[in-house]
Amino acid sequence: MKLNKKLLATGILAASLVAGQAWGAVSAEEAAKLGNSLTPMGAEKAGNGGAIPAWTGGLTKPPANYKNDGIYVNPFADEKPEFTINQSNVSEYADKLSPGQVAMIKQYPDFVMPVYETRRTATYPKDIMDETVKNATETTLIKDGNGLGNYQNATPFPIPQNGLEVIWNHITRYRGGSVQRNVGQATPTASGAYSIVKFQDELTWRTYLTDYKPSEDANVLFYFKQAITAPARLAGNVLLVHETIDQVAEPRRAWIYNAGQRRVRRAPQVAYDGPGTASDGMRTTDNFDMFNGAPDRYNWELIGKKEIYIPYNSYKLVDPNLTYDQIIKPGHINQDLTRYELHRVWHVSATLKEGERHVYARRDFYIDEDTWQAAIIDHYDGRGELWRVAEAHAMQFYDQMVPWYAVETLYDLLSGRYLVLGLTNEEVDPYEFGVKRQTRDFTPAALRRAGTR
């Protein structure tokens, strides 16, 4: 793939991270582009002279029919697809698709991609954008890229110099500070049969704790608690994670409360390619949120920028008038409910380091420039064969100025099965932002309270 000449000319793009080197903290002159030629988050502000428009501030005003109840109505409900990519024309658009998307279209006749007008809706609260600009000249990669120096909140590397910095931008991106959500997960068989596993997730950044103290747990990025609420055989089991910034110096702290045994146990397997919670083997731990956790097992190469069709403004998939049966179909979700748009992405390739172990020998990331969210990840097995294809159907939570995912999908090309996570259509109170949490809410002792049946 050819590198973006504009990025090369400005010196933004550099080689992959070499062990022992520190990156980040660009010059004040380079950082001055933020808010000018670049958005405050580091995306190119200008359009491409074609389908991609200029960024003009994002979607900050909820639609008139939004009731401020966490049920996100579609601001583009009247729009129709401009065209659809399918088996008959996929070769015409292959240069603007990931290999995984092409494989899905070729494998499933009804895996179509409705392409709509590009809407650059992404934006963040002003304090997050301001802190991102500040990070540009202060935050660095430390310890071979496995930790961050001079970092508190927001995006650490709005002007990334290598692939690992792009990945850290995804890992650390703002998701509302402190949020609770009720979501469903399904792992359909090849024939489409499924059952729903329901989760209540809590995610709170350390700096958003009501009793936050800068000197305490300084290596913790955020706290995560996930309680299974259905089906009955799993209900009451709870996972607790203290996500550390430098997971090599201090591995992720994780505990599991087993409701049947009424015991809390450390869970070191909740990392890397350990099995994902209640996923029937359809995802690894680090597949959650498209990718999470320590990056130390891979070499990260920044290939460049590319324009591709990615899921975006996916409000149809959160429509409360839909049932899960209308979304979950054999082989893949109902693609008629999806929306794809042309956007610029950062392409990062991760290859497993010699001597390290992981079920994925290579992963190719396509990360949206406006949000730093992974939009697509293609996963390859140890033979170098394309194995799994992940798509994140993004949307803007416009009342909170938070870009996030409507649902995540992970397709297994070999088994014909897949996982879909984040379903809210049949859930009550799917999202609550601004929840108040203290340190004691994320202790192992708190698991028993959260897991009581």
C-alpha cells in the first residue's frame, strides 16, 4: 500500500516503534496544526474534494424528537443509500474495502454494504479536545511503548508518529468518563439459532471517581465491572478489571465472582487471547471493544492513511422498535440495517513477535481518523490465512458528545458463526452517562454485592 504523501511531507509518519525508543510529544510548531489544518483530535479538517466533507464541528445538537432518555433516534432517518456494494460489483470497490470485508461479501450473497452520504458527526467535549491538544506536546510512550508518560485523560497522540501511538489512541479514547450500560450479546450458530447473554457494564476512568486522588492507583487507566444478568444459569457472575496503563510493569488486575460458588477469585486469564466472557469461544478477551489490553506481544507498523467504507452513524441498529430476531441472521447481522460511509482511516498492521503466543498471528487495524476508534480489524491465523473479520458499527451519542459503538461484530470465516455485542433494542435503560462511582465500588469485595442473585 502506498503511504499518504501529504503525511510524509509533514513528517507525521515515521517507522514502526523500535524497542527502547520513546515517541510522542511533538514540537509546538507541529501541535499548532491542531484546531487549524487538523481538528483538535488530529484528523484532517479538510475534505477530500469528493465524498468526504470537511469537518465542521461534528453533531452536537440532538434531533428535535430526541427525548433525552438514552434512546437515540436517527438524525438521518430520511436518507437513502447512494449505492450498495455486493457480489456483483465488489471488484469495483475493493481498493476501498478491507480484505475481510471483501471476503465477507464473497462468502455471503446477502452480505451487502449500503453506502450513504458521509457525515462527519464525531466530536468530543471541549475539555477533552483541549486536553488532547495539550497531550500532543507532553505525552510520550515509555518502556518500549508499553506505557504512557505525562498522561491523564483524552487522546494521547493526536499527531501519531508510529502504529503503536495510533493503537494507544484507540485504547485510551474518551467514552464518557463514567458510564453504565445494559447490553446484549449473541453468538449465533451457522443456522442462525442464538440465545442472548445480557450484561450490565460499568466503566469509570480513574480521574472521574468521586473520591479521586492523583497519588492513588496512578497506573490505573480505568475501572470496569461487568455483571451477567441473563440467562439464569449465568446470572450473578461478575467480572472486575482494573485496567493498568503499563500492563507489562503491572499486569491488568482482574477478578471474577462466581455466583454458584459465592467466591471471588483472581482471573489472570482475562487478558490477551483468554476466552471472552460467555462468548462460546467466538472472541478472545482482547477482542472486546475491538481491541483492548497490553500491546506488548505484537510489532506495530503504521502503513499509512487510506480512504475506505466503514460502518458509521449506525442509528438503525439501536432502534427500539426492532427485535433481536430482526437483527440477528445466519452468518452475519441484517446488513439492510447497516450504514457505511467513506472515511479516512489509519491502517496499522500488528504482527506477533517472535517467541510470543497468541491465536492471532497478525491483525490489520483500520482506525477512524475523527474518533480514533477501530472501525474494522482483520484477523489472521498462524498460517497467514484470514480468519476473523471485526466491524464496529459506530454512532455519535450526540447528547454526550461521545463517539462509541452501536454494536460490535466479529465474523468467523471458517466456522460460519459470529458474535454480536452491544445490542440494546430490547433492553431497558441501555445507557446512563455521568454515573457517580467511588473507589470502593471497584474493589473485589464489591463483586459480592454486584453478584447477589
